[in-house]
Amino acid sequence: MDQSEKVKQVLRLQEELIHHRAMLDAGPWLELNMSTPQLKALLLISEEDAIRMRELARKLGGSFSNATVLVDRLVERGLVERMMEPQDRRVVLVHATEDGRLLIEQLVTSWRSLTEALLKGLSPEDLETVRKALGILVNAAQDRDKAEE
């Protein structure tokens, strides 16, 4: 099997795992009533105290106007707030509200508990294999991030 086929197989397995986990505890995720781009925006916003709209648009890989629409929806739901940067009032910052941070915390907790349950069912050897594989993926992601800076 060549490299390309192996990558495709890993991606299929990842999708299968995500689908299976979603079916195990779909509750919190189904109750979101939020698009994937909105969730991604909320995750990015909640990682920092505040983020500039232009930086958010860049991280989302879209236009400033698309990021504005996403943030509008999140503001309507009370999950984020806009504010002006004190040093330059032309710059708009966005930060997660307490409700926004709580929602992310609940989703992460749900995801973590499902992952823990799956990992506890593995043999020590399989668990070590998963640990090593995830470590390799994290290192590759960090290397890619550094290369993009």
C-alpha cells in the first residue's frame, strides 16, 4: 500500500471514529444548533482573552465579511461579545462570554469522557500504540504551525 492509500485509510478510520463517538453521546452536540464554522469560530475565540476580527478571519481561512457573519450569529446567541481595542478604536476585538466558555467546556468534557472510556477498554500494548501515534500527530501539527509562522 502506497503513502496516498495509507493516508486515505487513516482519514476513513478517523471519520468512522468520529461518527461512532457522535452516536454514543450525540446529546450535547445535537443540542448545539450551531453550524460547524460557528463552532470553529467559537473555539478559536475562546482560546484567547480576545481576538481581532481580522485575525479570526485569517484563522478561519475566510474573508473578513464571512467572519463578521459568524460572529453576528454568536453574538445573537450570547456566546461572544465585540469590543473596541482601547489603543485603536478602529480595531474590533471579540471575546467569549461566560456562556460561550461554559459551552466549550461542556463539549470538551463530553468529548474527553468518551475518549477516556474508549482508551480504558484498550490493552496496555494498544494504549501505548495510540499514545505514540497521537504524539507523532501532535509533533507534526506543531512543526507545521512553526513552518507557517
